[in-house]
Amino acid sequence: MTSTLHDANYRAFVTHLAALRTRLGVTQTDLAQRLGKPQSFVSKMERFERRIDPEEFRTIAVALGADPALEFTTVVSQIQRN
């Protein structure tokens, strides 16, 4: 069975969060501090070495000051277009 870390749809969610973080000018260290996690948590997530679950997606979006539902919907729309 293939790991979901390599699934294109899963990667779209992580790539979206990483792009959002960058667009907002938030560093990996800043985000990690907001989450109460080490910087390596964010790095491993963005390099697809660590899987995030839906609750972590929500928590990360909130930590970035974004609406998790809107961000989720945006990614789903992108996946559907592809």
C-alpha cells in the first residue's frame, strides 16, 4: 500500500498551507512558536516527512490567522480543477 504522504491530493493540502505561510510572511520558526511545537515539526510537515491530520490542518490555519474552512475549500476546489 502506498503511503498517503505521497498522494497528490494530500500534498495539495500541505503545499497550500506552506504557500499560505510564505504569502503571509510567517517563518517556519514563527509558526512553530504559535503552535507550541519545534521548528522541525513545520519543516517535516512541509517536506512531507510528517503527516498532518485534519485537526492539525485546522490548527495550523488558525495559527496563521486564516479561516480553516475557507482554506480547506480552496484546496478541494484546486484538486477538483486538476
